[in-house]
Amino acid sequence: MANFAKPENALKRADELINVGQKQDALQALHDLITSKRYRAWQKPLEKIMFKYLDLCVDLKRGRFAKDGLIQYRIVCQQVNVSSLEEVIKHFLHLSTEKAEQARSQADALEEALDVDDLEADRKPEDLQLSIVSGEKGKDRSDRELVTPWFKFLWETYRTVLEILRNNSKLEALYAMTAHKAFQFCKQYKRTTEFRRLCEIIRNHLANLNKYRDQRDRPELSAPETLQLYLDTRFDQLKVATELGLWQEAFRSVEDIYGLMCMVKKTPKSSLLMVYYSKLTEIFWISSSHLYHAYAWFKLFSLQKNFNKNLSQKDLQLIASSVVLAALSVPPFDRSQSASHMELENEKERNLRMANLIGFNLEPKFEGRDMLSRSALLSELVSRGVLSCASQEVKDLFHVLEHEFHPLDLGSKIQPLLEKISKSGGKLSSAPSLPEVQLSQYVPSLEKLATLRLLQQVSKIYQTVRIESLSQLVPFFEFSVVEKISVDAVKNNFVAMKVDHMKGVVIFGNLGIESDGLKDHLAVFAESLNKVRAMLFPVPSIASKLSGILPNLADTVEKEHKRLLARKSIIEKRKEDQERQQLEMEREEEQKRLKLQKLTEEAEQKRLAAELHERRKQRILREIEEKELAEAQALLEDTEKRMKKGKKKTLLDGEKVTKQTVMERALTEQVKERQEMERKLQKLAKTMDYLERAKREEAAPLIDAAYQRRLVEEREFYEREQQREVELSRERHESDLKEKNRLSRMLEFKETFQGEVISRRQAEFDRIRTEREERISQIIRARKQERDIKRKQMYYLTIEEERIRKLQEEEEARKLEEAEKRKKQEAEHKAKLDEIAEKQRQRERELEEKENKRREELLKGTNAEPAVAAAAAPPAVAPASGAGKYVPRFKRQTAEVSGPSAPTPAAESDRWANRGPPPTDDHWGSNRGPSQKPDRWTSGRERAGPSPAEGGDRWVPGSRGSDRQSGGDAWRSGEERRSPFGSSKPRPAQR
């Protein structure tokens, strides 16, 4: 560890090491200085050292060194100059962010540089093999090598800064700013894992802040500025969580906001509450909690209406429509009826949490669904006027679904309303804090609700409906989807129905019959029989019997009874008055006692609070005094270690020394030591100056004499070398002349050989140039032919695509024409069927009128000649037992064949028995007659008309219940529903 007299020396040393490329040694030197106990008092040079230290940490990506240095610097300047710590941290954040952005831009530039047509042109074989084995693209590899290390360092920087500033009340704004930057980093680069960790870090910081309340520089959450900063941080966390799609983390963020509001017990601003409830609507909708989604919208509507003065009528109508549609989207049944005990407990806890988030404080012993329900919400929307603010189509939809009864045309009434609603929505101009409102998201839920309402209403008027007819009534879904919806409804006891795919019908039941009330049906039946017997054979009263024996006894007993009743009522009244007076006295005494007890308890609480406050104050003062004394002792010991042994001073046991006194003493000793050191240095410098001057005065003549000798020696050496160079030059010139004379005779042969070589090379050059030009022309012709072939192929492909497209258009037109023709034929076929049905009904009415006329004529003939009819009736048909006795069918046929034309009363009875009961105007009833025996037990069907295979159970719209002879029951499926006792006696169809 290097020891420096001044911090500036460490900074100079670090600069020197950086200049020679030893950044690691420079970082280590600064780290030793910062972590040293010698420099624990803040100085201005320490700030410059921290700037340089953090620059080196960022360049070398040493996050651990940066964290240690910042912690030590926080200890140094926490109580002296906290703004310096703020500047240092801001500089650190700026450097880390700038480096990460540079790495990102460098990776993007590298990606653009690699964006060429042929990536394999200049690549090595080993690079190709590596890319095939690793499966990485260029961008992935560049990100991994360049961007990822800097992103890791930036993330570590955010964590370090948040950890350092977590319990510092003087740097709350910097803490909030760092958290905001970390959120934006996670949002910009889609770092979901880091975002979850960041949320957990901030959550733990708040928990520790509440756990350790005796910290010295702890932020006070009751302060308005601190609370606003913490709330802004949580709301920013909530927004980023919803934008990243982390809905579970968004729900936890909402719980954090709610916990912070409950902790401080102060309502935040209305603008923040609007953001809070708007995010709650998104979270509850994603989690399929439609009831709480609707309540959140209701809260949002109330806030906008009460606090937003600039809210336009259009925006208010859109918000109200959202509230009503959200309430209607809640399922009309409770899903927890068929759940297990464990699921119910979990659901109860979950409902309590969500209700608390909305603002409803529910006690755990009550069921949340009893207080927060769909019916309660709808009634509150009507009473608060929310429904009146909604759009007209939403109002119509509400009335159709909740108040009107249209089992046959409910789907046709709702479908156009849903189409209008799906096109509504948009951004709110006067409420910028709210997201874009889209009413189309409620359409699937509303379609399911309409299907459930239709099934419920159809089950009230029909017992059996064909699947095709039910599918026509539900235009939203296929029957398979309707079947799934009905399964959920039956499971939750919303409607009772069964689907018989073999017969192609849907059978509706009665929830009351299939409930637990079936267990005592015999007892109920017995009571009903007893009531009937009592009505038929009333029991004579005892008073009537006694009245014959004692005429005045009844009056006497009545008077005595009235007197006793009056006396009893007086006694009861007196008792009640006495009890009331006693209760009032006890209540007054209890109130006095409670009041006195309350005053005593308040006084005791005040006294205990005062004592607790005083003890806490004394404890804090004592801890501060002990801490200062310990720091003073440590400073004194440190000072004594640096002092000389002869001047050592110890702290006496009885001496009361404060930290300030020790610091002043230490500063005084340091100043004295520094002054003494400066005097010694001045004396030493003066001595060295005198010694150096004396040395130079003595050495001056000796240096001059040596210089003169050196000049003489160098002049002699120069002259000698110059003479030798002249002689060597002369010798070389003479040898060159001799060589020239020797070679001059070969000059002619050299020129001849040179000419031959030049001519041969020129011919070779011309030949090569000619071949090259021919090769280039061949390549140009080949490329031109390739371009022509490619152009022709493209032309042929274009023509072929155009032909295929025309064929497809013609095929689509033909299909459309066939569909229209098919629809037209179906319409004509349907019109023919309607015409045939109408003719059939006309024919039946005519037959009925003829039958009525014939009956009237027969009745007139019977009244005119009773004796003749009685004499003409055969004995087998009209027995002596009476005219109204039941006659079998074969005897009636015999009587009709052998007897006269005028019917007898017995024959008239047989005729009515044969035909069943007279026609009625019941549109929905079955054709059961009184001829059926009430005690008959059957296992199959009993039908008055043709079988299903003959079309007897076909539903013909508009048919009446009067066609008993020709069609059977027009609205039922033909299979009669049995009674609870197994009897085949039919039940009248419900209206």
C-alpha cells in the first residue's frame, strides 16, 4: 500500500501510471488511498480523486471496486458535504450509461457494415465452420461480445447506487432518479428478469426502512415530499410492468402502492389515483376477475366525474359505457358453489386482497361476494346515475339483458347493439392519464351473457326444444360453443338442461325438483291429501256440540278468556316497562363506567407515551454520546500513533473529551508537525544549495582545460581522415578507367542482344493482349445472353401468374353465383313450405267447422227425440248402469255399424271418449284427455298423434293446440315428462 503525504500526490501518481498504460496499478493506488483510514476527513481533492477513480472503474469494468470506493466516500462526506456524494454518483451513472450506449451504437454500426450481399466472399474456412457449429448470427455474436458486458456493468451500477442510497434521507431525489433510470433501462431493452429483481430490491429497501426505525439518516415517510417521491417510483414501476406485460409483477406493484398508502394513512393526489385505478382495470381484465374489473372502472368513473373539471361529455359517456359493459360482463352466477373447501379458502383470501386494492375494506369473517356482487353493482350504477350517462345502445343492451323477456328474439335484438358497441371507443381527449378505451373487448363476454339469458328464458317456457331451433335462436356461436357455455351454467346451478344428441333435442328441467326438496315429497303429498279430506269432510267444532247442551257457556267462556287475555297483556306491559327502566339505568351506569374507563385509559396512554418518548430520547442521546466518545477515542489513538513518542499524550480516565475536542487537538498536532517538517526541509535545501554551488565552482577550470584538449585531438583526427579519403578516391578512379577500356569492345554485341530480347517480348505482349480482349468479348456476350434468358423467364412467369389470378377470380365469381342461386332456391323452397302449411291449417279449420256444425245438428236431434233414441239404442251399447259409463272402442264401433243414425247419450259419451277432450285455446299444452287413467304406470311414450318418424313432433311455427286429431302436440317433442312418482300423467307445459 502506497502512503502519500497529500491526496494530490496519489492523483499525480495515478495520472503517470495511466500515461504509461498501467491503468490497473493506477486504480489500485487510488483504491488504497480511498479505503485508507488516514483520509477520513472530507477535502476537495478527494472529490477529484473519486472522479478519476470512477473513470478507471468504468474503463476496466470493475464494479466491485466502484462499490467499495463509493461506500468509503459516503462514510467520509455523509455528515460534511453530501452534495459531493451526489455529484460523484451522478458522474458514475453518466459514465456507465454513456459506455453502454457507445457499445450499442458500435454493435449497430458493425451490423450495418456486415450487411453485404455475399457474406462468404472474404470469410475464412474456420469462420464458416464456427458459424455452422455455434448457430449464431453476426448480430448475436457482436451483442454477446460488445453489448452484453457493458449492459451487465450498467445493471450492476444501478444496483450499487440503489444499495448506497437506500437509507439516506438527504439523497431521496437521487434514489428516485436512479430507480427511474433503471426502470427505463429494463423497458428500453426488454429486460424482464432484471426488472423483477429491481422491483424486489426496492421492495426490500422499503421493508428494511420500516423494520429498522432507529437509523440515524432514515427517510421519514410522513413527510409530503418523501411520500410523493416513493409513490412516483412505485407508479413508474407499475407503468413499466404493464408495458412489459409482466402482470404478476404489476399486481405486486399495485399491492406495494396500496401498502404504502396504508402505511402513511394519507390519500395521494387524484391524478395518481386515476393512474392507479386505470392500471387496476387492465390487471383485473387480464386475470379474468370481471367483477373487480367493473368495480375498478366504477371507481375511475367517480374520480373523473368529481375531480376532472375539464371532462367533456363525450369522454364521460365513453367512461360510463365502459363501466356498464364491464358490470354486464360479470358472469351471472357464482363459480364457487361447486368448488372445494381449499379452493374456497384461497378464493376468499384472493377476493379480500383485490377488494382492499379497490378500496373496499372487507372483514375476513364475511364473504366478499356478499358485499361485492354483480347485482349490487348494477343497482348501484342505476342509483348513482352511471347508466344515465352511458350511450343509448348501452342502455338498450342493459334493459334487454336485465329487464326484458324475449326468449325467441333475444339474439336478433342484441346482435345489432353489439355491432354498434364494437365500433365505439377511442382515446380520451380530456383524460390523458387514462389509456385508450375500447368497448369491443367486452363483446365476447356480452355474447356469452346473452346466450345464458336466452337459455334461462327458453327454459321457463319450454321443456323440450330441437337443437336446430336453439341454434337459430343463438346467432353468436355454433351449437358446440353453446353446449360448452351451458355445461358451465349447469355446473353452477344457473340453468337445468340436458342435451340428447341421439334425438336431436335439448331438454330443460326444473331446479326446484332436482334440488334437496325432493327428499320430503311424500310428507308434502300426505299433508295435501289431509287438507283435501278436511275440505271434503269437515270435522264439527266442539263449540257447536256444547252449544246444544249449555246455551250460555260459550259466551261465558269467551268473556272469561278475553278478561284473562286483557289481564295478561297488562301484566306483560308492566313487566316490559319495569325491564325497560332497569335496562336504561344499567345502560346509563355502563356509559358512565365506560366514559370514566376511557378517560383513565387515555391518561394512562398519554403518560406511557410521554415516558416512552422520554426514554427513547435519553437512549438516543446516550447512544450518540457513546458513539461520539468511541469515535473521539479512535481519532485520538490514530493521532497518537502518528505523533512522536516523546510527545505522546494519553486520554485520562476521568477526562470528558468530545469528538470536536479530539479533532481540534489532532488538527493542532498535524499543523505543528507539518510546520516542523517544513522547517527541516528548508534547512536541508539550503545546505544542499551551498554544497552544489561549491562543487561547481571547483570543477569549472578543470572542465575548460579538458575541453581545449578535446578540440586539439579532434582537429588532428579530422585532418588525418581527410588525407586518407583523398588517396582512396584516386585509387578507385584509376581502377574504373582500366575496367572501362577492357569492356568497350563488347558494346556492339550488347546492343544486338538487347534488340532481340525487346522484339521477342513485344510479340509475346501483343499475343497475350489479343487473347485477353477475345476472352472479355466472349464473357460480355455470355452475360448478355444470360440477361436475355432471365428477362424472358420473368416475362413468362408474370404472364402465368396473371393467368392463374384470372382463373381464381373466375372461380370465386362462379362460387358466389352458385351461392346466390342456392340461397334463392332455399328461399323459394321455404315459401312453398309456408304455403303448404297455410293450406294445411286452412283445411284443418274447415274440418273443425264442419265437425262443429255436425255436432250441433246431432245435439239438436237428441234433444228433440229422446224417447226414440232411447228405444233405438241396443242393450250392449247402452247398459242400465247409466249413460256416462265408459264404453270400449270395439263396442262403440259395433254400435255405430248396427245402430241407427241418431246417437244415444251412451254413444255420445263414447264419441267424446274416442275423440278426447274438446279443443281448447291452450297454445302450449298437450292433447291429453280425461280418458287416461290416473293410476296407469308406463315405461314408454304415450302420444296422441303420429310418431316422431312421421313428423308428429316437428315444430311448425304459428300452429295452435286445437289440432288434436292431426298432429299431436305442436310445441313438444312427443316424449312426455314423468311425474316425480313415475306416473306417465303429463304435466301442462309451462307458459
